[in-house]
Amino acid sequence: MLTYTFNSSYQDRGYACESLRSFMKYAFGYLGVRRIMAEIDTRNSRSYRLAERLGMRREAEHKELFPRKENKEIFNNFYVYAILKKEFVQ
């Protein structure tokens, strides 16, 4: 499972894309990982567009998975993205 968080003051500089591509290359090449997954809040369009740019595909949507921090009565939905080693383009 892949999880990432970047400080908003460093957005739009390509750091997230560069970091994640390097991580994927390391995981698939050196560690021998076969599959990488990411769960992304459906409200975070920048993050799921990044996953798509990296070649990941949306496989599922988990409805009302976790309650929100600010209001425990409202639950977040998450997209599940994944990529296989054989699909990864460096």
C-alpha cells in the first residue's frame, strides 16, 4: 500500500511525481514488488490525477470508509488505484 502526503507550500513543483516515480522504480526493481496500491480520498483530485499520470488505474471506490476528523458523522469515500510491475513505464 502506498501512502503519501506533501506540504501544500511545495505543490506544483513536480516533487510528488518525481518522488513517487522513484519509489515505484525502487519497489519494482530492487525490492521485487509485483503490485503497488494507493487509497485516495475522492475529494483529492490532484492526488488521483497524479496516480493516473504515473500509470496507475482506478480499480474501486470504497464508500464511507473512514469518518472525517472534523465530523465523525460524515464518512469519506476513497478510490483504490493500482499498478503492476509489468505495467510500469519508467
